[in-house]
Amino acid sequence: MEQKQLGADGPSIGAIGLGCMSFAGAYGAAGPGEAEATLDAAHKLGVTHLDTAKIYGDGVSEEIIGAWLKKHPDHKFVIATKGGIVTAPKRGFDNSAAYLRECLEGSLRRLGVEHVALYYVHRRDFALPIEEVTDTLAGFVREGKIGGIGYSEISPASLRRAAAVHPVMAVQSEYSLWSRQPDLGMIDACRELGTAFVAFSPVARGMFADPVPDPKQFRPGDFRLANPRFQEPNFSANVAFVERFTALARAMGHTPSALAIAWTMHRGDHIVPIPGTRSAAHLRDDLKAAEISLSAADLASIEAVLPPGFAHGGRYSHEQFNGVEIYG
């Protein structure tokens, strides 16, 4: 697989990473061994970047990865994890030095490592200046506990403020053909500052799978059950667009998921998509994106069937948007 550098001075990683949120039930309970089989496949197929977080199953995703790493000490995975979200007594955000250290130490313990390559603040705590939070993370770098710092779902303005204190290795946000807010300045800001842009949900939470997912078949606890884009009448409207995209992908000789990821990759050399799956078969299909070269005509054809703003419904519900910086 093509290699990319994670940020200006970060490690070399495969051009496509693996998002590990689904290991811990965000899309319903995982079957026995699903996550482990996916990690086996990822390692074999040349995936080198794993993305997880404390909040994914309250540490379960990290524990699954940690158990796998213990069995495979010769692995080449570059690990990123996240902290800063409070879940009890109710969901909130705490970016204080004490809480971020608590989150980081817990993540390192669950992963069974002394160092992670990249550590993100999962959501901003607006009670604290981002400069102060960045200084806390820079301290973790100096201690050798993390290789670089990152932020998830922040604005370009916040990125610039953080980068004035310490280089930011990566910013992570949702980015796909149906979620294009980062085009409003974040992609360019990351390029300018030497920051990697890590794109989660490049397959649009499964909408670009073949076949299109059926919300009636979602397992209990599936994140999408509360997502406006998967609720009627939005869902049927979105399916109509996606069916045209699927037909285009087939005509081009690709699966829709691989084509969607390839589109994301073509938006910038500093962009690293991290499709999330706990299916080894889906992962193999997703990785075909690395082999796809898109011409200007191909990109125009994609834009013609999925123009910016085509998606019906917000990408999050009101509750899910909590902590996400809105910009534009």
C-alpha cells in the first residue's frame, strides 16, 4: 500500500487506516471474534494505522486492540487514540490537564503500551482556551507518552490557535461525499500547517456499501438509529442519490465503497481516510480504493451524481452534535 506521512514530522503509515469504533458496539453488538479477525486482515493487508478512543465502548475497543497487540508483539501498527469526553454522571467534556492525563494513562494501560503515536482531544472543552489544552498535550509529547497531538471535530480557527503553540500532527473530522464541511477551510488549513487530515466515515456510515443498509435491520444500540440521515423521509431521498452513485461505480468497474474512499483520497495528499469496519471482507473491499486513480472526468462524473449538499438531514442529531465545532 502507498505510504503517507502523518503530519509534517510524524510516522509513515499506510494511505488508508482502520477506524475501530465499531469494535465496541457503536453499530450494535459485535459478534464473537469479528474485531480480532478484522485486525488480522488489516495486519496482513498492509494497514498500519489504527484509530480508537477511550469512549468507544468505555475502553472496550482499546482493550480488544491491546489483547491483539499482546499476541502479536512484532506488529507494525501505528496507534492513535483519544480522550477528553466525560460519560458520567452525564456526557460532557473535560480538557483539564488532570483529566487528559487520566484518560491517556487509562488508554495506555488498556492498549498495553507505553506510548501512542498520536493522541487526540476527542471534543473541545470550551471552558478552556485551546492554547492551554495544547500546552498540556505538548507536555505529554515531552514525556514520551505520545508522538504527536491531534484534535477531533474542531474549526480551522481553533486549529490555527493550537498550531501557534505546538505543531498539530492531525485533525480528525467526518469527511465524505455526503459530509463535506471540511471543504470550508479545514482541508486547506491542514495543508498549510503541515497537519494530516484524518477522514472518518468516508463510506458515509455504510451508505456507500453495496447493498445500501436497511435501518430496519440495524442492531440495538446502533448509532445510526438516532441519526437524521437514516430516518424517513430523509433516508429514502438519500438512497435515491446513492443508487445513482452505485450505478456509476459499477460502470467504472469499482464498488461504491472503494470509489467513495478513493474520492476522499483524491482531495489532498495529506488526507488519510479511516473507514471503520469489523468485517474483514468489508476491509478488503475498502482497501481497493488505494488502487483507484481518478481522472478529472471521473471526478466530474462523481460530482454530477452526488453534488455538494445532496444529503438530506443533518449528519448528527442535536444531541450527537454536542461538542462539534460548527464553522463555514
